[in-house]
Amino acid sequence: MNVKRFSTKVIGWLIAGFAIVGVSACSSTPNLTDDFSSAGVRPPSGKCSVDPRSIADAVSIGNVDGRGACGIKNAWKVTAVGDVAFSTPARVRCQMVGATSRWIKNAVQPAARSTFGEPVVKLRIAASYACRARNNKRGAKISEHAFGNALDVSAFTLASGRVVEVQSGWNGGRKESSFLKQVHGKSCGTFTTVLGPNADAAHRNHFHFDLGKHGRSGKGKYCR
Ligand SMILES: [Zn+2]
């Protein structure tokens, strides 16, 4: 091939390549530096007391570095906790894995066994790590999801295959409603924030759990 024609072609490819990269970078990562407030917020530590591999199907993914204050220290990708599978892998900080394990043991399974006579085998994960404001509200305080410190669950699948959804079950059939309210009520024993359909419209279709710090001491709870 003629050298001049070849180099013209290469330059053409490069320009096309940069154009594609430029366009996709613009559309996938818009400039959203002001879409949440992180003033005074101290991201949770990477400290952890339990090795997630001993209680879950989990893989260490190191530290997740996100935009602005977003990111996870000591992050894990979790596909199941104990015998309970996740509908989609969750990215959470290490301490959330232990908390989720205790929550399943102390809140979910006792409620499932007493109400339905069978255990929960799967959770529908609605969200885990996400770099965003609370309730996706522009300008609001940064969400615990932005630190991998939160998990949203929208449905529970029982061993028989029966699915209990937060949205339809909260005020639905007697058993569904009772199970969901038991789980919601007991969740505050493990997590520091628990939000459900009674909290606000944003949580009509899922439970939100996190390990955020509340109050001056950082030991408060917020469960609605
Ligand atoms: Zn949430």
C-alpha cells in the first residue's frame, strides 16, 4: 500500500476512534459534580470483623473509586449470603456482608418459617452501590448507596418458589403483609437505617437497609 494513503487512513481511524470515545464518554458520564451534597459526610471505613468468604459467595474487589465522594473501601461483590441467593450481584463494603448475614438469620428466616413454614432462598436486589443522592433527588445529601453501605431489596423468594414482593405484599394478602412487616420490624436490630413503604413514596416498592451513622453519637437508628 502507498505509504501516504496508508497514513491518511490511520489518521482517519484515529479521528473516528476519538470521536466515538468522546461521544460515549459524554453520554455515559455527564458532568454531575453538583448532583448531591457530601458536605460534612465521612465515608465509612473499610474495617471488617468477619471474612465475607466464610459467610457468603463473595469476591473481594478492593477499593471502588467513584466520582466525587463516591466509592467503597474494602468492597465485595456478593452473589449469595449463606443459602440465600441474590437475583443480581451486589457491590457492598465488607461490613454490609456480615450485617446482611445476621439480618437473614435474625429477621428474614424466623419470619419466613413462622409465617410460611419454609425459608427464603432468594432476594431480589433492587440496588447496592450507586453514586447518587438520596432518593435520586438532585442536590440532596449523598446516599449511603454511594459508599456501598446500603442494600435495597424488593422481593423475597421462598423455597417453594412463592415470591413475596414489597410493593404488592405490604398491604396485600394476610401472610405476605405479615411476613413483610415482621421483616421490616426486626431489621432495625441489625441495620441503622430501615426504610419501607411507610417511609415515603420512593420506598413503596422496596426495603432500604444501611449502616449509616445517625445522631451525635453516630449510634442512632432511623427505621420507618
Ligand atoms: Zn436504598
